[in-house]
Amino acid sequence: MFHSQRLSRSLLHMLLLSLITITSIGYAHAEQKLQVGHFDIHYMALSSTFITPEIAKTYGIERSSYNGLVNITVLNTNLEGNPAIPVEISGIANNLLDARITLDFKEIREGNSIYYIAEVPYRDDQEVNFTIAIKYGNQLNTSLKFKQKFYVD
């Protein structure tokens, strides 16, 4: 259990480090946020090569120059500490040729943090459009749309 907790914390640190790295080198649009009522939806898409092989193995993620990750976290800003909340989430990714991929989100819990991660294949210099449905009981029912350009490293 201790080893698993340490790896979970490593994933959180990896995602934060990825945000800093992506922002500092201008590689992609790092984390973004959508505010819907008293919910903040944080989202980002990045290459799976940003994560370590150990983290990829732990969470069953294919680490490849042609595989991206979508990361979604929903925070309730109406509660003290803006805690992450568990949501129902589904989504579709499609490229400019309209090839559609259903996103299979995995829920990852690290202490009080809750992340939803899905893999998406891509080709070099390819823009992928994401449409993600997010629901939290009768308090949140929204659709998130964004696009991300991926590059093979």
C-alpha cells in the first residue's frame, strides 16, 4: 500500500511538473479551466511521453510518441478548500478527418484529489477536438469542448 501511495503522489507531481514544463517551453496549451456555476473544471491534454514508465505501468497507460492523455479535474468552489468531486464523465475525440474515438476515462484518487484520465492516439502535427460531458448529480450537467494540437517527439 505504501508503494502504491508513493506512486500515486508521483503521478500528481508528474502532472504538475508537466504543466510547468509545457508552459515554460510553449509546447502546448497547458492546463485550462472552465467555470460553470460554482464548479471549476480543469483540463489539459499532453503527450503520454511526459509520464515516467513506472507511472504508465501503474495506471495501465500506453506510453508512446503517438499516444496522448486527457486529464480532467472538477473542483467545487462552493465548499471550503475547493475540494475535487467525483463526476460522471464521458467523451469523444475526433481529428480533422472526423475519425472519432470514444474516450475511456479512468478515475484516479490521490488523497483528496480526483482525476479523470483518458488516452487518445494521434499523428504528428495533428489537431484533436475533444467533446466531454460532465455530470454531478443535479448540480452540474455540462459539455466541455476544446482542441489540442499534438506533435510527435
